[in-house]
Amino acid sequence: MARIDFHSQVNNKPLYSCRLIRKIMASPREDLPIRNVVVVGSQDFLRQLDELLWTFTATDFLPHAWGSDDFAPETPVVFVDSFEADELEYLPHGDVLIHVGRNLPKSVEALAARFPRIVEIVSTDEADRQAGRERYKAYRDQGHELHNFDQTGQ
């Protein structure tokens, strides 16, 4: 079973995502020389995140690529716009998956088998919150280890 963390009540989802990616990248594991993060979300959100990763801090560089880029397999942060994206199957890494979208994956079990840690980021938007609740229930019903981090007042 995967560990699934819900970060809920997030006021600024793109900025929060950048900070979370930076934190994950700064916390290497003994068995991995570098953390590998796959971010799944809509094209529009991922474009915004792509731009923000270049500008949100003057001192950090977080190498990232689109899953369809030739150099994606060698890049620690990769963007894909769907759980069913072909490029997701060809990435050699899968340490942490960050989901910034609203859709539930067709196969939670396959996703959990591929990624030992899944992070769901849920904003304060009501439609996003409702979609987050549905994903939480689906993960819980399958017996995954769930943790919620309420970001109210962040």
C-alpha cells in the first residue's frame, strides 16, 4: 500500500506546489541519490507551475521537464497532464507523485504500486475540495495509509 498525504485548504496551489517540490528534493533518502517527483495536473496548471519554478526564488533551481521531453528520464521533476499519459509508463523513476488535478486515477492500485508516496494537493476552491473528498474516500476504501495536513492559515 502507498502512503497518501492530503495537503488540504491550500490557498495558493501553484506556490504551495513549488515549496513542496523544493522540500521533497531537499530530503534525499539513503537508497536514492536524488528524489524523483512526477506532477500530474491540467496543462494550464502545469504551465503556470513551470513558469513559477523558474521565478519563485532567486536561489533555488529545481530542474524540471515535461514528460514528453527527450530529457525527461534524466530530470528529477517531470510534468504529465494525465494519469493515463503514455510518457508516465516510460519514466524510469517514480519516488513521489504529486497530484494537483481533480480527477481520480482509473487504477489507484496501479498508481500506488508505481509510487510509494502520493501527495494530493487540495485548494480552498469548493469544487476542488469536493473532488479531494472523493479521492480521499476512494483511497481509504482501498486500504491505503492516509494522512491529512490541513493548511488553513498558511
